[in-house]
Amino acid sequence: MSAIDGLPPLREVIRAHGLEARKSLGQNFLLDLNLTARIARAAGPLEDCDILEVGPGPGGLTRALLAEGARHVLAVEKDPRCLPALAQIAAAWPGRLTAIEGDALTIDPRDHLTPPIRIVANLPYNVGTELLVRWLTPPQWPPFWRSLTLMFQREVAERIVAQPGTKAYGRLAVLAQWRTQARIALRLPPEAFTPAPKVSSAVVHLDRLDAPRFPADATVLSKVVAAAFNQRRKMLRASLRGLAPDIERHLRAADIDPTRRAEELSVAQFCALAREFADG
Ligand code: SAM
């Protein structure tokens, strides 16, 4: 028995509900309650917050979020097999967990949540990256969430916090560092998961800034950054040619040398370029 919530150990839950991990759903479960508690704590103070948890699976992290005091957890899970296990957790924490079956890529969870909202997820890596970019690039800022605490393949985590001039610096770093304060909160070896994936993982914690570090339109900035890093070895005057025929004029107007390469540009310079494009 787990001391905190009186629920059975996760291995037993998995056995009882037939939750053998499915590769197609990117299922690598966290069964160590010490580890799930550390991730829940990395999300920040939870008492006054609603939590959106994406991909709860058998509910290890869900249980930790509740035990760490989350006001309310909305858990969105694509695999219907997990719902009975999640219902058991909801019964142990009356009124504090709502579990729904759904695809995080298509569902809009905001109706079920009351601010302040923190998002926590251990998701398949491809889904996690797509959601991260969406959460970082809404047209208006601040967004509906206060913080993101997300598990990634370690290499992707390093990209989110990377600095200019490094190999890891790219689209994710610029978009994340433009509007949030991002840091790696925890590094995990493959053996932390059941089954163990091939690669190491890391939890990234991103606190939203009240306002972006530099003004820019999210759509224009995303486009500029994607084009620049798509051909990261080329000079900007070549990699960005597709965006405007007179690209050198735009670059010079933003005070950027057209012979520089994408990885040499700071977030401030990318924003200056996006503003220059938006102004025509
Ligand atoms: N959070 C659990 C844990 O830490 O043990 C499970 C982690 S497992 C890596 C990813 C979970 O996300 C699985 O339960 C999977 O079914 C679910 N999932 C995959 N794609 C999803 C999607 N598009 N929307 C919601 N859940 C998804």
C-alpha cells in the first residue's frame, strides 16, 4: 500500500487493469513514487492551482500531484484502458480529480479549468514537442497557463534551454526563451521508466513571463525562426530568401549582418527581424 493515498502500488494497478504499455501510444510509465513526487514538486506550489495533466496513463504522476496538494487535476488521457484506474484515484481524492478520455492535440481543456493553471505532462516526445510549441505561440500573451513542467527526451530538453552559438540552439530555444524562463529541473536515466526507452529523459520547467522579453508577432516570429533554422548552416540572406525577395534590406533594417547564421542570432535579434517583417 502507498502510505499517502491508500491506493495499491502502480504495478498492481497495471496488472489489475491490463495496462501493458503500448508503443503506439508512447507508453513508458513512471512507477517510482519518489520520482513522481519530485516531478510534482518541480511544478511549483500546487495548493492554489488547477493542474492540467496530459497523458496520465495509470496515474503515477497524477497521484503525486494530488498528494503534493494540487487544488484540482484535470487529466486528459487518450488510452481508454486507463480510465478505470484513474477513476479509482478520483474516488480516493473526492472532488479533486477529473479524468477524461481525449486526444490532447484536439481537445480544448480550458472550460474544465480555473486559473491559476499549471500544466504537467509526461507525454510521448513527439506529442510533447508539438504541444509545447502551441502553448508557447498563442497570439495573445499571457496564456491560460502559469507554468509548464514537461518530460522530454534529454536532447530535446537541452534544446529548449540552449544558448546562442551552440549546436542545440534552435527554434525551441528561441520560442521558449522569448516568453518564458526555462530550466531543466530533473534528469532521468532510461531505467526510470517501465518499459525503459532507448534514450535518457529530462523534465523541463517553464515559468511564463508576464510579458514577452521583446515585442514580436508570434506567427511572424515562428515563421522567421523556422526558416532560419531549417537551413542553419547557410547565411541568413540565403536561408531566409524564401520569406522576402529583398531579404538583405530587411536584415540590415533590423541591424543584422546578412552573412550571419541562424545560431549566431540572439532572441532579441530574431524578434527585431520579426518586427521588421511585420512592418513590411
Ligand atoms: N504520465 C504517465 C506516467 O508518467 O507514468 C504515463 C506516461 S506515458 C510516457 C504517455 C501517456 O500519454 C500514455 O498514457 C499515453 O496513452 C498518453 N498519450 C499519448 N498520446 C496522447 C495524446 N495525444 N493525448 C493524451 N494522452 C496521450
